[in-house]
Amino acid sequence: MRVCVYVEGPSDKAAMEALLRPLIEQQRQAGIAIDFFETPDGDRKASVLTKVPQKAVNILANDPSAIVVALPDLYPGNKAFPHQTVAELIVGIRSNFEAALQARGLAEDARIQERFKVFCFKHDLEALLLAAQRELATRLGAKSLPVTWRVPVEDQDQNQPPKRIVEGLFADRGKRYRDTVDAPIILGACQYQEIADRCPQCFRPFVEFLAGLGTGDVPV
């Protein structure tokens, strides 16, 4: 089985590979390959929302053992189509997927529809860094951090998404947050299940999906 997970950018790819390394290896040994792919430069979120569904149709039509996952940020809202909530984001992506199926004459193939999955970061990848409070503090050279964000962190709002908070924490200490460097280092020091438990709304379902592959819990 091959699982292709499409995220927005290189920081998302590197951070997921670092955090989920034990799970990825466990599934690899079970014959399940989980690969993360970043989208091309440009409007990366719009690309995941509009181009990945088309790419998914091509992959799934040609490989009956494949699963394709779209994993964009919820922030910022209203990219590519109107959406402010997770439910609206999922509906919009699946609508684009169904339109691509229709264009290929595959709209009635339920097996393909079941192998396209949509999850998201709420509101962005950096929610996981705020959930990794101890490891984030270590990266910043601090003994602890005052919690200035909502808990659970997925309740943080669109006006001040987690990435802005993380950037501020770095700036307060005279540092610059480099997402492609700092995010993988911080999350690579974490237990993925702990982060999933602290982000139960959107990230934990994604982790549970990956962990359930090959167990009969996920239709393929």
C-alpha cells in the first residue's frame, strides 16, 4: 500500500517526517509506504485545495493500492473557495475531487472515492509546536514558556494563528523562527501520540488514520 500525503510546503513535509518517523517506520515494516509531498512554489494552499484533487484522481485511477491525502492549513480562510471552518474546507476539497472524477468519467467508482482523504492543520502546522511546549522552550533556550495562547491550541483563532505566536516567541528572545529548520527539530524531539492528544480536533484524527492503515479500520 502507498499513501501519498500532500502538504503545503517544505516545513510541513520535514516536520511531519520528523514527528511521525516511528509511525512511518512501523507502517513501512508492515508493507505500507507513507510519503509526504510539498506543493510547488506559489499559492501553496490553493494548490492543495485545487490541484491535489486532480492529481489524486490520476494516482488513484492508475494505482488501486494507493491512498491520497490532502493536508492543508485551515489558515488563511477563503483561499480558492469560501471556507472558514474545517467542515467547509473538507466540503470544498471533496467538491473539487468529485468534479475531477466527473471529468474523467469515474464519478461512480466508490473505491476511488474511498481512497481520497482530507485532513487539515488547525489552524497551521505551528499549532503542533505550541502543543510541544517543553520542546519549544528547549529550542528557545528557556526553562519554560508562559502560555499566551488558547488551550487546546486548536482553539486558537484565525486572527492570531499559531504561526504568528511562534514567530513572536522567537522574536521576544532575539531570534528568527525558521520553519524549515525549527519545526522539524522541535517536533522530532516529541512523542507523536502526545502531540496528537493535545491536538484532538484535527491532528489526532490524521494520526489515527495513519495508525489504522492495514488494520481493516481504513477502507481501501
